[in-house]
Amino acid sequence: MYDVINHLINTVFGLGWPSWAISLIAYLLVATILFLVAPFQMLFLTYFERRAIAQMQDRIGPNRVGPQGLFQPVADGVKMFTKEDIVPDAADKWVHLIGPCVVVAPTMFMFAVLPWGPGMVPLDMNIGLLFFFAISSVSAVGLMASGWASNNKFALLGAMRAVAQMVSYEIPAVLSLLAIVLVTGSLSIVDLIHQQAGLFISSADVPGIPDLGLGWFVFTPVGFLAFIAFFIAALAEGERTPFDIPEADSEIVAGYMTEYSGMKFGLFYLAQYVLNFLLCAITAIIFFGGWQGPGVGWLYAQAITPTNPDGNGLFNVLAGMLGVFYFLAKTYFFFFVMVWVRGAYARLRIDQLMDFGWKFLIPLTLVNVISAAIWVGLTKWGAAEGLAFVEGWAPLMRWGVAFVITLLLNIAAYIFLARVYSQAQDERARLDNEVLERLTNVA
Amino acid sequence: MDLLIQIIFGLLSALVIGAAMMVVTVRNVIHAALWLIASFFGVAALYLLLEAEFIAVVQVLVYVGAISILILFAIMLTRSNEGDRLLTKYWWASALIALGLFGVAFLPTFTGTTWNMPQPTGPAGTPEVLSGVEELGRGFVSEFVLHFEIAGVLLTVALIGAIVIAFEERSRRRRVLTLAEELELRKRRQAAESVD
Amino acid sequence: MTRAIPLEAVLVVAAALFCIGLFGALSRRNLIGVLMGIELMLNSANINLVAFWRYLEPRFITGPTFAIFVITVAAAEAAVGLAMIIAIYRSWNTVNADSVDSLKG
Amino acid sequence: MLKTEELQINIGPQHPSTHGVFRMIVTVDGETITDLKPVFGYLHRNHEQIAEVNTYLQNMPYTDRLDYFNSMANNHAYALAVEKLVGIEVPERAEYLRVLMVELTRILNHAGALGFLINDMGAWQTQLAFGMREREKILDLFESASGARLMCNYFRFGGVARDLPPDFMPRLKDLLIAMPAFVDEMERLLRENEILLQRSENIGILPKEVAISYSVTGPMLRASGVPYDIRKAEPYSIYDRFDFDVPIGAVGDVYDRILVRIEEMRQSKRIIEQIIQQLPDAQGGHINPKARQNVRPPAGDVYARVETPKGELGFYLVSDGSLKPYRYKVRAPSFINLTPLGDMCRGYKVADVVVILGSIDIVMGEVDR
Amino acid sequence: MDIQRGNIIVMDRRRGKLRAGQGLLQGLKVVWDHWIGSFRKNENFSQIHGTFTIEYPDERMKLPQAYRNMPVLIYDDETGHELCTACYQCARACPPEVIHITQAKDPNTGKMVPASLEFIIEYDACMSCGLCAEACPFDAIKMDHFFELATDDRMGLLQRKADLNRPISYYTTIAPDLWDEVKEGAMKKLQGSIKRRPGVIGIAGHLSDKIAARRRELEAEAAAAPPAPADAAPAAPAGKLSPEEKAAKLAAMRAAKAGGAAPAAEAPAPAPELSPADAKAAKLAAIKAANAAKKAAEASAAEAPAAPVDEKAAKLAAIRAANAAKAAAAEAPAAPVDEKAAKLAAIRAANAAKAAAAEAPAAPVDEKAAKLAAIRAANAAKKKSE
């Protein structure tokens, strides 16, 4: 974006502004585009969700407002704006106002590091992934503040549950990404995508693979287990079923949102849906190769890039469009899976949810980190790092051996943990023997 | 360009100092906690200004993401009746100490000493080579591997310690028996009575 | 960046932050207020570390590593500190620093 | 403010998941429940006093409003009571029509009850939508036979009000094609689902002895392991001509109640198939022509009971020889199944209260009368 | 505890099976089938996939014949006589006692007449249980299929006789089989009760004055000129007959029966030379015969299975719509100019016109006539409201 604007201002109009001014304009322009994209994503996702879940239940879903109900979210938005904004008198006004803002702000930040297409990334930070998760943990503070500010016993309980859930499910999410970062070796999201070219075997491991953009991490056992753990943690992070405890209407009415109405309630709604979109996007990027897909690599090779400046611009646009199409298709598929899960499952109780997170997901991701280490050891390291015997093998051979070992390790870990976890559940539920013993001889 | 950076630095330091002052003086503890979070954000931005990206992000992740929530949880769990006086009896004494320390000790030392700034070696335009995340990671497993392990052990100790201190033992909590357990209990008692 | 802002300016900001933290730790009645003061002091120490690394020897990683160690220590300390505060609150039902004055459990 | 002392939560009458207007005052210690006091009476409509100023036939439409989920079963109980009091005997075809309608109500009620229960567990109405679709089909059949979907008022003394319309049988046979597929699908959704298992296994356990002492009846009693079904224990009308099984549970928790209800839907389908084979098609056989509808029973009293989908619904009528019943008492299964709620919920989490209430499957119309 | 003809099944809770997510996948599979299946409509009862929503205002469910919503009174199209003889059976049978009837009295003799003067049903309290329709010995009160009863004023739900009247033709459109079962008995009883009703008592409200005016016209005409040929006025001039008229009518009835299914247009046999009084009676009888013949023709039309002659039924319906429209115009002077009754009658006329239009499948002519009638009804309502 910087060179486009630079070319526009300096050469076409010849104004000769200083480079920092141009980069300022460029970043401002990108920021405004992202600020438009986020709400539109939210509008489309609410509509998509209501139609999809209606179809799953053999009904039709909104189809009265506008053609096929397309303007339904706009109607919801208008309703959200026009509703009167009630602030409970005993609540302290400032914190009540700041709460939703602090919840929404991080979700906008996270768009900064999201690559939409080849070369189309707002800000290519070399610690992009870590930035993404650091910012997402800030919204928990906003939840806490809004829960406290509405001075209502239920809201506070709901807020504490929500924050406890978000914080405790951040650990498996970050750990599962740790495994992938181990395999790729870099925290930057753009590198992550570049390493997912190739056909089922990423070209980073075996250079000879024809680059069809399908070398996704999910085809490796490490990546697959990380994908499952990450997606479950993302469900919990975005408060989707089966982890939507905070606004579990059947227990505590609407959790931390009870005392909000009108625009502030809309903000919570916006924050939740944008966060869901971002989590689906990150799942698509890390495990399913973001904008990687057949043809994008080839198109981008001809385009104008820092490496080959004399390609022709048309390919930039083509590669960009195809890349964005692949990226959005994958993201919407994952959002469809989120809606699908919402349609199929009941809700977990708060203590079961914590149990599941700490006793099943975190050990699973730790094992996955070990298998990632084995994978890196076998495929990338040579004699320098002390693995002399691997030196002679062909890359395909090394990839195969690594695949088999990690696959066995992961499956064994999964089965073992599932058995231990279900026994622990039964144990918890069965009668508490030692308590009964103690009480019998007490009487 | 330098002017822009100076303006930004001025704003950031004003944010950090202002928020810190508010943390100390504001009456309601929750507001104090929120101001604390604001100052953490200020400090993170300062790190970015000093081009220590990784530290800035870790600061946001750890301080704003975890410690402030811990503080908020603690405040809400211990809502005691609002103390009438905000500050302890001898608050002016501690104020004097702080000011004295700042005026007498820090200011002259920092401004007085001459720091041996490294002269820029290469031609003017070359960006200095900064030790980014790569070197940090490599350093953690080579030179600083001992410190790294100790930090790990410290964290686990703190984790277990916090749980042991804060957690109410099961016995003290009154155990509520479900219907099935009561029935079981009655059966056992009858069995016990019939035996003796 | 180092040309625009002299090292002393950053150090002064860190020192100011430290003093405010010290004042907060010493004078606030609420135990959690004291803890917040301590957090501020640790933060100021961190700023110094990073400033020295950035200005004096940017190529070595001792500065950032110790900054990270300070952060981990701060996190551990906050966790244990708050656990103690909650335990005190449960037994004495108050969080005021003054009234917690005897060692009986 | 949030020290974990006794906290009183009011899961109030307008709570989204109490079935109708029903309030529970729950005292909570932390997350576990220490005591639960049910409060109801919000839907009391003086049903039994109104019955004393109505003639016997005029009471028939009012019995629809007792358990408004299955009105046919209520009519059946009342009709049996009056026929026993007056001594009217019912022709063959009418008996078959009656049992057909009651068994269809059983399927309808269990499909709805399971849907509501899963909905209380937070499943966003998907199973409820499937259950409601089957329920709508059966309600359409009721509408074509009796004239109304819910308030059928279809039973008369000595038979049923109207014979089946010509298009009833083909649609019923279609429904029976869809029924096994629907029940299997419901079972595939519910039986193995780990999340549902965690939310329903060993929750709200009602041991066998306690269930009997609380005189609980219906699926709840059978889930606790007592194989007591009035259709088998004291076969009324023509239930002795059909062979069907009685499912019982092992532990008596929410999961067993779900399984028992699914199995009962299958057994009802078996009964309907047998009815279709044995249905005599005597013209005008739907009612006993000699039975006068405004009956004047001899002085005396009677108690008739029927196995409705919720339990044992009994009518105790005392007549003093006049046109109006002297005393009209309804033994409502939901009311009596609700009494052990306080005991059953003690010791479980707040989130389980709603699930346990849903598993009891009550309808407030019958509880408050 | 053992039971006969069936065994006790203990539900198997499948413990000990490794629960590692298979159940969850099955759940997803079920929902996926429904998602895939929901892109087509769910036709009949045997399918469990497919969308089953019926978008109410546009598509409507076909109501079964036995459907019952609110009770209405039936009157005979030809004679305009209501079937209700105010025998109070329905008032006695109604559980919430919402039916209030006052019986009509013969003005000159003071005796009770088998017809209702005013018939009120409180629609808001009525629970449409159908007991009144079963209790009525004269099949005068039937359950309607009209459920769009939303109104903004409570008194609107207090339905008087004028609002309750529905012609038999309307009832046969909504519940043909139910009417066929009771038709003979009902008609016989109707004839019986018509005999015992003097003057215009017992005729549906909106038709009574028109018929009275028609009768006066007939007397004047008979008195002024010798017996003119019976005109084909559709108005049915049936009133209380004096004894000799009764005799003439009997003769005419017998002639009509002898005439068999002769088409209505056949001129009645030339009456023998009678005294002027007899002339009037004969003429009356002629008209009666024409009516009887027409009814016979219409009966034949109804009997003929799915008669190919749709146009005649459509034309009949159109005429009937015209009557209703004319009736709307000639609102009974006795009732206060009641804005709502006019509007209700106009709506009913429009319904009847729509029913007529819906009933005549293809013939463009009938649509035009029905539309004509609807427009005329609308104009009448508008004229009435100024």
C-alpha cells in the first residue's frame, strides 16, 4: 500500500511529501478500510448464522426484510441504535461506559496483523501471532469492568465466569500455536503462510513438491491435533456453544450483558461476532494455509514483488483476488462449522468446562508440543544439532518417518487422555465414599 | 521526524505518569485498578517507541492480560466496607521519602553521569542491528538456560503456593449431601447400628 | 530514535514512576493498593532495563532477557501476594493494612 | 459483597426455562444448592369448583385444559370415570379410536418433552425443532379428527364425538413410516453425545425407595427402576389386547429419564401398528347410540385412572344423583411428580436445577388446576 | 413384578465404552443431514427432512372439514328462513354460557313463534368446544372455519344475530360432508317451522324487509291485474299462508313433484279458471312451483357427481353474491345505522365473491361477475358509510 500511495502522490502529482507523511496516509487508509470491513463482516455473519441454523432446523430463517432477508442485520443494527440506553443509577457511569469500549477495541487491533492475500497484510510484524493473542486477552479486562459496573449480582457472577473461561482457554490456544511455531520457526504470520505451499507435503519440508498451495499444516499429525485443540479453545474464547456459559440464559440471565441496552449492547454483540470472525480467520490461516490455494503461488510469481520488481501489475490484482477468495472461503467454512456445532450441542456446566480445559486440552497440547519437537528434529535438524543418523536420509524419507512417529504419539496420547478424563468424570460423579465414611462413624 | 517522536514520547510519558498518580490517589480501588491498566498500556507503548517489540507484546500479554485481571478478581472477592480514610496515618512521611529519593538521588545521578554511547560505526543511514526475538530465543537456550529454568521453577512454585494459600480446604467447606448420598448414609448407619 | 530522545529523559520518566509506586506502596490503606504500588515499581525497573539495552548496547540480549525475568517475577509475586490477601480477608474479614497487626492465624 | 455465604437466587416465574409460570427459591452456597423451595399456584383457575357448577358433559372441554400438552389423555380419564359411574359400555371401534388417540398423544408429549429438556441444557432449539415437527404432524391428525389441534374435546360418554375423516388413515400410515426414523435420529443425537452425558449422568438421582414414598408415577418412576405402568398393572379399556414392553431405568437420573422416554415412543408406535391391524370399521360404531350425553348418574362415587405420558391421571367423582357432580377431584401426575424436586436438587449445581426440572416434564396447567 | 404380553426392558446405559468424541460426531452428522435436506419442501408426513414452514399470510394450511372455531347461525338461501327455532338447547349445553336467545312472538296473536328474535354469542368468552353444534336438534348452529377474528374493541366480539347469519351455501363450501349427513332432517324440520312462522318472523335479518316489501308488491299486483304470468323474480315470496293459499300451495307442490326434474323454465300448467282470490293463490303457487323446480334442479346439480356444469353453479354463486350485495345495500331500517355491521356485511360479500371466484375454476365469465359483485358490495359499503 505504501508504494502505491507513494507512486500516486510523488510521481503523479509530484508533491514530494516526506516518506513518513506518506506512510502515515497509507496506514490511515488501511485503518479506515479495516474499520469498514469489521462491521460488514459482523452484519454478514449474523445473517449467515441465522440462515444456517434455521436451515439446520428445517425452517427458513429471516427472509422478509429485503431480498431473501439480506437487510435483516441492518434492521437489527438500527434497532440496536435506536433502543434507549439505560444506565442503572447505582452503577458508576464511567466504568459502565468504558466496559464495552475496552471489549471492542482489541478486536479491531487484531485486524492489524491479518494477511488477506499475498502481499496484502496491513502490518507484517515479525511477532504477529503473539501480538494477536496478547491483544485478545485485553478484552477480558473489559468484560470484568462491565460486569462490575452494572452493580447487579448476576452480571458480576456472569462476568467472573466469562473471564475465568477466557483466561483459562487462552492457555491451550497459545500452546497449540506454540507447536506450529516450533514447526515453522517464526512467529510472523506471513512466513507461516508461505511455508504452507506444496501438495499435502509442505514444500518447506520436501523442496521438490509441485507448489499447488495445498501443503497445509493440518495434513501433518502435529498440525491436525493442534487444529482440533485450537478450534475447541477458539470456541471457548469466542463464547460459542458448547462453551457459551457467560450468557447462559437458562442459569444466570444474560451474564455480564444484563444491564446493557441500546448501543452498548450492540457493541458487545459486535465484539463477539468480530472476535469469532478473527478466530475463524486465524484457524484458516495457521492450519489451512490462509490465502494459499492452487494457482495463487503461480500468479504471485509473475506479479510485482520486492523480489522481482519487473512483473506486471495485473497479476498482483489477480493473485490478490484469488487469495482473498480462498481466505474468505476457508474462514466462512469455519464459521459455518461454529454454527453447525452451535446447532448440534448442548452447553457445558461451568465446572465441567474448566475441567475439560485444564485436564484434557492442556495436557493434549503439551504432548503435541513434544511431537512438534520430534517433527522438527527429524525433518530439519542435521548433524550440527547432534542428530547425525538423520543426515543421510532423503527429505521425503525423513518426512515419512517423522509423520509416522508423531502420528503414533498423538493418537496414543489422545486415547490415553480420553480414557483418563472420562474415568475422572465418573469418579467425580460417583458417591463420595470417604465423606460418607467420615459421616457414618461421626453419628 | 524527530519532532514527531519527541511529541509522541512526551504524550506517552504524560500518560504513564498521570495514570500512576491516579492509581495512588483515587478513592475507589476499582478505578485505581483501571488506571493501573492504563499505565501498563502506556509503558507498553513506551517499549514500542524504544523498538523493543517483543517486550512490549509480552508486557501487554502478561501485565494487562493476566496480572490486572488477577488484581480485579482479588478486589471483587474482598469487597470489604470502604475504608474511611484512603491513606494511612503517616502518608505525608512516605510522600516526603519518595520526593526526597527522586530529587536527591535519582535526578542528579541520571542527568549527571555521562553515558558512553556507542558511536554509530557504519555509514549514517545503516539501521543499527538490534537483537530481536531470534537472538532472544537463542540466548534463552544457550547462555541463559540456567536463568530460564529457574524462572520456570519459580513460576510453578508461585502457582502451587497461590493455590494452597487461597484455596479453602475441602473439609472446612460444609459438604452438601445429595438425596442419593443421604440414602446411602442412612443405610450405612443402620448397618452400623445393627452390627453393634 | 536514539537521536530524538536523550537517554536521560527515559530514565527520568522511569524514576518518576518508581517514586509514585513507592509512595503508593507505602501510603495506601488497602492491601491491594499496596500491591499495585509494587507493580508500578517493577514496571519502572523494566523501563530502565530496556532503555539501557536500547541506548548502550543494542546488539546484546542481556537487557531484554532480564526484562522478561522481571516480568515473570512480577507475575509470580502478584499471584502469591493476592492469594495471601484473600487468605487474610477470609480469616480477618478486612483488607486494611492497619488492622492486620497480629500474627495469630 | 461476594463472600461465599448463603445466597438466595430466585429462578422466578418469568424465567425462560421454567415450563410455564413456576418459581423456585434456591439458596446457594457458592455454586452448589443447599435448599430449594418450589412456589407455584400462578396458573390456578379454580378448575375443580367450576366442575361442580357444570353438568358432566360440560366438563369435558375443561379437561382439555388440565395438561394442555395431551388433552386426549385427560378426556379419556374423565370419560372412563363417568362411564364407570353411569354404567355406559363403549363399542369396539370407539375403544380402538380412543387408544389410538392416547398413544399418538404419548408420542407427541415425549417428542416435545425431550426437545424442551435438551433446550434447557442450552442446545438452541435444534432437537426442539425436530420434536416440534413430529408434534405438528400428530396435531394435524387430531385437527382433522376432532376439530382442534390442542383442545380436542373429542371424547363423549360411550365413545368419541365423530368418526375418522377419510383422509385420516393414509396420513397416519405415512406418519408411522416417519416415526422410527425420527426416534432413531433422536436417539443418535442424545444417547452417545458426550456433552449431554456430562450434563445428565448422575444428575438429579431419585432412588427407587424415595420415588415410591413420594408416590411419583409415570416415566419418572420407571426411570428409577420400578416397572409400574397402569396399562399393564390394571389394564383399563382394551390395553390387554396389545403387547408392548415397559422400559425401566437403572440409576434414576436425568439420563435414564431420557432413555425411558425414547423407548416409550417406540412402544407407542408398536401399539398404534397393532391398532391399525385390529381396527373394526363398523359404520357409526364410534359411539354407543343409546348413551345419553347429559347423564344423570345415580348417587355414588368413582375413581378412574389412566396412564398419561406424564404419569397416573385419576378422576374422583362424587355424584348426588343430580345433573352436576357433587365433588370433582383430579389426581394430577405433574403436581405429585413435582414434590420431590426440592430433595432431588440438593447438592447439585445451579445449572442442574433447570435440567432436573426439565427431566421431570411438568405442565403447570395440571399442577395448579 | 412380571407383566403380561410384553417384558420389562432395563435401559442399557452403555457404560465402559470409550467416550472420545464419537457421539459428538454422530450429532454433527444428524444436523448435517438436516441441513442438506432442508433445501427442499417437506411434502407429506412420511418425510422427516425438508423445510416444513408454511409462510402464513401467503400460503395457507387447508383446514379440515371438522375444524371448529366459532359458532354461527345457518339460514336457508331460498326461503331466507333461519333454521333456529329458539329451543334453547344450545344455551343449555354451553359450558361458559355465552349464548343468549330471546324467542320471537306473533305480534297479533301474542303466541310464541318457533324463531329467535335476537341471538347473541359472546365470541370473547366462547372456547369453540363445539358442544352447542352437537346439542342443536335443528342443525341451526354450526362451527365456522373463520379464525381471523382480531378486533380492537371488546364489544366487537359480542356477535348479534345479524353478524352470526351465514347462508347454507357458505356452510356447504366449508364442510360439505358434514352438511350432507344432516341435510334431509334439517330441511324437513325447517319446512315444519316455516309453517308455524307468521309474516316475516324467522327470516334472516337482512332479508326480512326485502321479502315483506316483495309480498306487498305481490298483493298489490294480484289485486290490480288478473293473474299475470309468474315473473322469474328471484325473490322468494314465502310468507305465512292463509288456509286457502295453503291448499293451492299443496296442489302446486304436487304438480312440481309430478313435473319431476323438468327444467325450471318450463311454464307451470295453466291453472283452471278460479275466483280472484284463487287467482292470487294460484299465482303464488306457480311461483312456489318455480322455486321447487329450481331447487330440484339445483339438487340435481348438487347430486350430479362433480357436475361438468360448473358455469351454472358459478352463475348461481354470482347471483347469490349479488343478493348479499343488494342485502348489504338495503340494511334493515330497524337496526341503528351500524357502521360495523355494514362493514362486516361488505366483507362477507367480498368473501362470498372471493369464494365464488375461487369455486369457479376456469370460467372467465364468473370471475368477472364475482369481481362485479365485490365492487358493487364495496360501493354499497362506501355509500352506506357516508
